[in-house]
Amino acid sequence: MPRPWEADESARLKRRLGKSPGELGNTDKISGCPDIWELENGDIAVIGRDLTSVYAEGRPGELKVDGDERVVVIPRNVLIAAKTDIPDA
């Protein structure tokens, strides 16, 4: 049975939402950079730490994570900085 939503692998990165990791002080310019990007189709890509295994136990029953999904954690300031670029509807 198909899922109600599936990621479109052909959608390309369109624009960053919020400030760059450098502007927010979230990178040493050597290792990874937490970030949020809008894709051409309007979906959102989140770059952060994969903490799926950390939250495997004790997560609320309504939180379902399929085998090809991950729980990704980003710094609070990344989402706050992106707020002005995220439409209300």
C-alpha cells in the first residue's frame, strides 16, 4: 500500500530558510552544518544530527519512524532564524 506522502528525489534544493550556519555560529567550517532548505516542490530538507537511535525508546506512541526515516535534531536558533522565511499557510 502506498504512503500518503513520499519524498520526491528529483526535487532540487531551491533556497535556504533562515540564516547560514556560519551566521548563526553553528559551524566550525570543517564538520557538518545544521541547516534548513526549501526544495523546488515546496518540501523542506533538514540537515542535522541523526538521533533516531537515541529516541527509539520512550518516544510517544503517536511518533512513528519508518525504516527509511530519521529523527533529526537541529539547534533551536536554526528554526527560529528560518521562521521569517516560512509562510503561515
